[in-house]
Amino acid sequence: MVRHGALAPGTRIADLQVERCAAASPLGFEYLARSTGQGEPCRLLEYMPVDLTERRGLQVAVRKGAALPFDLGRRAFQIDADRFSMARDEALTVVRRLLVEHGTVYLQLAWHEGGALAQEYGADTQADPADLRRWLQALGQALSQLHRGGVVHGAVSAERVRRLADGRVLLGLPESARWALAASLPCLIDAGDPTLAPEQLLDPTERARAIGPWTDVYGLAAIAHLAIAGRLPPPAHDWQAALARPSLAQYAGERWSPAMLVAIDRALSPDPAARPRSMDDFLAAMGLRERRARPRVATPTDAPTAAPAEAPAAEPAATPAARTEAVAPAAPASESWRSLGAGWRWAVALLFCLLAALAIWSALHPGLPGTKPRTELQRPSEMPVSEAVRSKG
């Protein structure tokens, strides 16, 4: 893409010096820059969306009426910097610094030599199966790490995968600012992009709820389709074309296993529910990762498991005489009371009432025949109150 307004070579951004403009996009520019202290090369991404800004010297000036969308895109630009500031996997781009200069923001990344993966495959190109499995596994594991952190890339495409000089692959940033600016600049979203999953073209509110790891599964499967068939699948927004797409099973043979081709076909379904729900499931279906056994939750209706053939060496085997049946826990007092018959319960209650009545009646009638006077019950060392009064008189 040809865009005017890039920074001139030699421009200083913080402690970095621009060497040349390496690429341009509707969101801004990419530069090759070097540290003024160590001379280390780096990539410098400048946020300068087209139709919203203009260059005035070194300053990025926002055009009249474009302040709100400009801020929304800048915020998304900064969110990408936060999400990719931590090194999760060697196949993911890491943002080193976020710089605020000249009325906009810049992202500093490491510089890597290499071209886009999309340049390697075409109608006349035969992909190497071993190499394909290698970078599919590398990208799948990197995206799986990203998903475990609660982040969906949402822009997995052959254009954003860079083949490095040592053969490794590196997935670039998702450029989330495109979606933040889509309402103001619809041209930023290409509905005919074959790497976009159908749920990404929904209304922004529905899109936020619909995307997930299965969205990145679709993007990775589209790259695999390009490598195997030499072309990208039909755009997902055209359901009829997507459903009529020839199956990759026609390429089954010595080079490609049927299981891998079936898994890629399934991952390219326009229905998100028909795709693998996670990147781990997709890799396992292609034979690039062992399936993890999921723990089974035992239910009360499950039959007991068989006892081991031999007892552990640390515990002596039990003899038939020593074996006892499991003793049920003692029932609580309430259960024992309920276990008695109704007649016995009434008898015990009646006896308790009679004893209580007798005790109350005895307390109210202390002078009964056969009972001792209160004075005789006095302790020898004590004197009744009446005797103490007489002695004083």
C-alpha cells in the first residue's frame, strides 16, 4: 500500500532513530529504527489512521470531528500492547515498549528478517508435509497459550505470519484498532477476506459474544488450506460457497493423512458449533498433539471397580478370618427415637410426666407425714435464723 506522510529517515522517537519506512497500512506506518545508544534494530509501529489524521511536521494532527474514533482506535492499539507485552511463546510477537510521542502512540518490537507465509504458497507450490506440520504445531501451541490467558487473537492469517530466517514462524499483532475504527472507517474491514470467520462479521455487540478460540481455529485452518490446496477457502460470509467448497479429502494419500484433512475441513465450517472448540482439540484431531484424557466424574450409580489382583507390598494380605463387613455408622439420637414403636414412646412420655408432677407436688407440700422438719435438715455447724434472733434478745 502506498501512503504519504511517513516519517523521514533520521527522525528521533524517544531514544530511537528512524532508518526507513518498511511498510504502510490504513492504520499507520511500520519503520525500521535503531537505538541511538546500542544501534540495535527494531520495528516501530506508528498509529496514524488514514482519513482521521494528517502530518504537520512531526506532529500527528487529528482532523476536525475525528477525535472520538481516533481515541477509540488508539485505545485498542494500546490494548494490543498490553496483551502482547508478555512473552508467552516464541511464535508470538512481543511488544517491548509503548511510546507516546508527537500526538500519537508507537509500539516497539524486535526486528526479524523474513517474509510473510502467504508468499510461499500458491497454485503451483507443493507444501512440504513435514514443514507444514511443524509450523501448524508451533502456531497452534502459541495460540493455545494465548487462549489460556483469556485472549483471542482474531486475525490469524498467512499475511500476519512471518517466516524467519531460521525457518521458524512468528505471528504478528492482531491490529485490534481495525475493529474499533470499523464504524467510522468501514474500508478497514474486508468482508471478502477468506481468513475471517463468519462470526467476526456480525454486529459489534453480537461479535463480542460470538468469537472465541474456535475463531482462531478457523484462521489457522484457512492457512493450512492455502498450503495444501494452493488457494484460500471461499469467504466465510458466503455460506453457499463455503458449504460447496471441495473437501480436502481429495488430497489424501502418501503426503497427507485423511485424519488431518478431515480435521481441517471441519475447522473451516461456517458454523462455529461444528468446529473444534479449542486449539488443543484441533491439534489433536490433526494428529499433532496427543489427546488429553479428561477426568471422569463418578456418579452414585457407577458400579464399584474391581479390587487389585495383589495387595501392595507395604500392607499384608488380609486373611479370611480378619475380614469384616463394613460397619454402618451409628444412627443419631433422633433416628434411635424414631426407631421405637409408637406405644413405647407414649409410655415413656407418660412416665416422665408423672415423675415431674410428683416432684412439683412434693415441693408444694413440705409437711407431709414421714417427712422431716426443715430444722432437722439444718447442718450441725449452722444455726436457724429464728434461734439467732432469740439469742440476741
